[in-house]
Amino acid sequence: MYHAADNRYDNTTVRHAGNSGLMLPPISLGLWRHYGSADPLSERRDVILHAFDKGVFHFDVANHYGNGQTDFGSTETLLGQILKDDLAAYRDELVIATKAGYEIHDGPYGIGTSRKSLLQGIDGSLSRLNIDYVDIYYAHRYDDQTPIEETVRALDDIVRSGKALYVGVSNYEVPELNKVVSLFKKLGTPFVLDQMSMNMLNDHVEKSGLIDALKDGGASAIAYGPLCEGLLSDRYLNGITDSYSIHRTNAKLLENGKDALVEKLNSLNDVAQNRDQTLSQMALAWLLRDPVVASVIIGTTNNDHLDDNLKALDNLKFTKDEIERINTILN
């Protein structure tokens, strides 16, 4: 029987999601890839429980996650098995987040953020997760086929029903974000987060005005893909392989060719080494230097990799010279 480490909070700091009381660990564990039905439950269980033992109490999934483009929902099922068998006694300590908006089943209501899709989506997620409520429920994407007022009202109703404590959106740009913030405020909905693709190579969230919009709206950003699919690690310092596949939100990084990007990565790595950090650790710290970022969501199936990422928290401060050097490299 699993018993959580008694010292799991000894070195844990928390960050608030916007102006709310929702607290998150600065580094969270996301289960987007390699946590579906095709993956070994016992090995994934080991990573999830190890993360909790290290003070990572926020786990992020979506009803769309599975085995790539198949077996949607199986990631929630995997996590739900662990929540039931191992973490039930610790439910009040956990922050469990899930999302709806991408494909979950056939037909017009298996995708999007209509009222029907969201209301049946939360019920399906809770069933697979083996819990009575989620802490955060996201609209996974902006759905231009559904009135934004309908999506907002459905999320508000889900909170009022007790099936979610807070709500967020994901992949919402400034115009849509400003509109939902206004609508949520009128309803009194606890809207707290916009989950976006964020990494030190991609400053879209900052330059687009999203950071300022979130500040004004009393909410926070939460970063997915903070290591840019592994680019911000030592894996590609000697070259990017032909088999490497980049996320659509980072596609512009290859506009000047792979060699130019590798040169940039090595320059960043030099800065990291001078900080006694790995490139990955510095990349996570770079995002967390902004208090508007409530947490960064890493994805890993390896305990050593998780522990290495958590060491980023040992040095979150950047000198003026370091900031200038990094900005010069990035620009």
C-alpha cells in the first residue's frame, strides 16, 4: 500500500493562480503523452507517486489524451486508477485538472465547447478519473462554432454544480480572453488560468499582450511545453535529427534552419552552465521569473528526469547581465 513521503512539503513553495486562493506547485506534471492505455500502468504509477512524494501535487490531463490520435480518454482512466488505488486518502491535497474541447468521441458533440459537449464532457471525465469533482476544468480550445457566452455559462454551471472548483481556458488569444474574463466576472465564476504553449524560445504570450490581459483580469498563465518538446535540453546540442517533430505553436523556430537553432541552443546552454544549471533547468526558471506564470507543466515518464527538472527551483533569480545576454541570444 502506498504511503506518501512524510517530507513531501518540506521544500515546496506555492504560487497563486491569479487573485484566487488556488495554489499550485511551480512545477506540475502533465500527462499529455505516453500515459494512455498502451503504456504500462505500473511504471506510470511510479512516476506519478514519485512526483507527489516530491511535492508535485498538481496533475494535468484532458479528456482528449490517450494514445496519440486513438483511445481518447484513456489517460484519464490511467490517472483515475491511481487516484482510486493509491491517492484516494490524499484527494484533499491534490489539484486535478482536465479539459474538454478536442475530439473525445464521434459525432458533432464529441468536439468543441458547446453546452452539451461541456456538460457531458465533465461527467465522462469524472467517471474515468474516479473522483467527484476536478479542481480545474478548462475549455481546451476556442470554439468559433459556439457562442462564447454559451461556453462561459456552461463552465459557470459546472462550477455551481460542484463538479469543478475553478475554471480556465486553453489556447485563447487576447480578444477571446478579454471577452471571457468580462463574462466570467459578471457571473462571479472563479476563472483563474489560461493554459498556453510557453517556452523561452517562444515569446508569443508576452508579445501578444496575453500576459498583460491576464494581469488585468486577475488571472494567471500556466505553461505547457515549457521545454519545447525537448529542444531546451542537452538532447539536441549536437544537432536536430530529421525525425524530430515540432509542435505547431513552435514551428517558426525552424524558419532559419536547424543549424541556426542549434547554435542558439548552445549559446543558451553556455549561460545555463554559468548559472550551474542545465539548459532545461534554466528554461523552466526563465518562465517562472514572471509571477503571472502560476506553474509550468512538464511531461516525463522518468523519475530522474523529473528530479532534474525540479532542481530548477534551486535558482529562479536572474541577474541583469544574464537577462540581457539571454534576450540577445533569443532575439
